Amino acid sequence: MKETRLLMGMPITVDIADKNAAGSDINKIFDYFKYVDKKFSPFKENSEITKINNGQVKEENYSEDVKEIFELSEQTKKETYGYFDIIDNNGKYNPSGIVKGWAIYKAAELLENMGYKNFYVDAGGDIQVYGKNAQKDNWKIGIKNPFKTNEIIKVVYLDKNQGIATSGTYIRGQHIYNPKSRDEKMSEIVSISIIGPNVYEADRFATAAFAMQGEGVNFIEKLDGFEAYMIDKNGIATMTSNFEKYTNAKINR
Amino acid sequence: MSAKKILLSLVFIAVLGIYIIYQRGSSSNNPILNNNNSVSGLSATNQNQNQNTVPQNAGTMMGGNAGQMMPGRYKDGQYTGSSANAFYGMVQVKAIIIGGRLTDIQFLNYPQDNRNSLSRSNYALPQLKSEAIQAQSANVNAISGATETSSGFIQSLSSALSQAS
């Protein structure tokens, strides 16, 4: 049972391969994403993050979820040598870069707690898989062509409840729409996809690795349990040393 | 250059599609998003293995090349769309109409996924395997890609074009 909705400004898909999948359970997952958006969006007037940014909430009154996100953000900032930071140029909190992967992971946990074993949750191209697909094979995931978004340029197979996340920029990378950006230096790296032990881990390191640009793939190479596929502006991909194992449908990693 | 033309024309088609939906739309504040919200609409594009690009969605809705059917329907001028939430940030566009046609879309605001981006580009890559990317034709369960800001883009653009009509 598969359903897609547009929430938080992006398509979110829940696909349950288990035969006993119930639509009402999938609705609960979408409700969870709505809750996350309402709480964490810095663009919503009444979100907790906006209230914190406006100094309307004392630190001791932060909700448990916000405390958790702030702690995880601090940890990620250290682990990425400061490349990951939820405080923006104006000194305000914008935790979007960590909340998405975290929310997908939590949503997958909710499904697991409902008793499902085989499913994936996809929010805007970041995906957490569990178990196997409807054919009882490993989940088969395409990596999108950053220059031609209706095309996939790589297929990977995820088995052990892993996550995959891609960070990058399509429109800016192509310089199609923004005439003003012609003066800007074009990014060398247009997209980096990370396979990790779960989507939360994959997403936060994808964000940081993309910020590191060319150095990002080296950073991932040094991390145990992570693989990366990085694409530069000339359409040349560079991958970490064990990435290709994931392109084999059957291999037992 | 040709890629740019194709994209621009796709955007134009999308815009017309959006405009028509907008015109047909009810009193809802956000007919475009509501339309995309329909599960059937999205799953149809998902089966196409694509996904969520604006031009394709709108093209499907229009059922063809609308760009040539209705030229010159906008009033000349520059119209700034509303600022729309695309999760990573706000998207805001300006639509430029010349001779009744949408000739340019400028981004006034575009969310940065790479908030800490660096201008350094001369990193020495490690001795890792490289390859030229190549299109694959496989059925997949899901697709990983950077978050597109398409819905925010549609929202802002439709609001700009509603002023131009």
C-alpha cells in the first residue's frame, strides 16, 4: 500500500509492502509529519522554533522534541567540524537541515511499532527502508540525475533497514532560472547521495558533506558504515570505496 | 543553450497549466497545492518514475502542449509572487511578461540547502573511483534526490501570474 502527499513543501511517500497494511496507519504517519512541520518550521509564525527565535520561550520550557533536535544538532556540528550548524547568518535557529532526516526516521519507527516489517518512508528524496519490497527483494532505489530530474543515473539496493539521503541543488546548479547568479561562482559539486545506517545519519552527513563540496566524499570515506556517490558540475561521479557493493541486488553485505 | 530553451518552454507550459487550474480553482487560497495534494495525481507521476518535476505534472494536467495554444494572455509587466514555504526556506519569484508572454522568471528568494557553502573548489580528490554519470532505465521502488522546491515555486509563480492576468 503506497500513498504520497505533499506536506512540508515536499512529496512524502509511505509504501508498506506488508500485506496487512492499513490506510489509517499511513494517515497517522502523515499526521506525524504535519506535527513536525508545525513544531519546527522557522517559517510558521506559531511554531515552537519561531517562538524560541523571538525569545518567547524559556529554555527550561522547550519541548522534549526541540531539546532532542538541539542536542543532535550540537553533536552533528562537532562531528562535522562546524560544517553543520542550525544557527543561520542572523543568529536564528533553522533546524530544517536535521529535522527532515530525524522525522523520517521517527516515522519509520512509528510504523515499526505498529507491527510493520517491510516498508519505506520517503520525504523529498530522503528514504528510510525497512525489510524487503513486495517482491521480497532488497529495496531498489534510484539516484536522481541532478541535471535532468526525470532521469535516474544509479540504482542501489538497500537491505539492513538503511537510509539514503541526497543533498544538492538542481536549479542553481543548472543556472537555468536565475540570471543574477551568472556572476556567482558555480558550485563544483551539484549533488551528493549518502547511504548510511539510517536516514537520520545519512541526511545529516549528506548536508554536511555537500557543504564541504569536493572534500565531502573524503569525509564520508573516513566514516564507518557510510558510502557516498558525489556528482560534480561536469557530470562526473566520484564514489567511496565500498559504494559499488550497493549496486549489486543480491550481495550479502 | 538548447537545454535552457527546453526548460524554459517546459516552465512556460507548466505556468499555463497552473494558470488554468488557478482560474478553475475554487475559493481555496491555494488551488495548486490542493491539486497536487490529490493522491492519484502524484501516484500517477510516481509510476512514471518521475516524480515531481513541475513541468511534467503540469504537462499531464494540461494533456499536451499548451504553450502554443494560448499565447499572449498576460499583461506586460513585472509581477512579484508571494513568498512560499519550501521547507528549507522561502521561495519567491518575479515573473516578467513581455508581449503577453512569460519571458523570464527571476528568483528573488531561493532556499539554500548548503547553508555553509564554501567557495573553495581546488580540493584534491582522493584516489576514489570516478565515472561519468549515465542514465539508467530500471524500475525502482523509490528515488533519492535533493529536495526540490517545486511546490513553493508553483505557489509563488501562480500568485505572480494571477496579478498579470
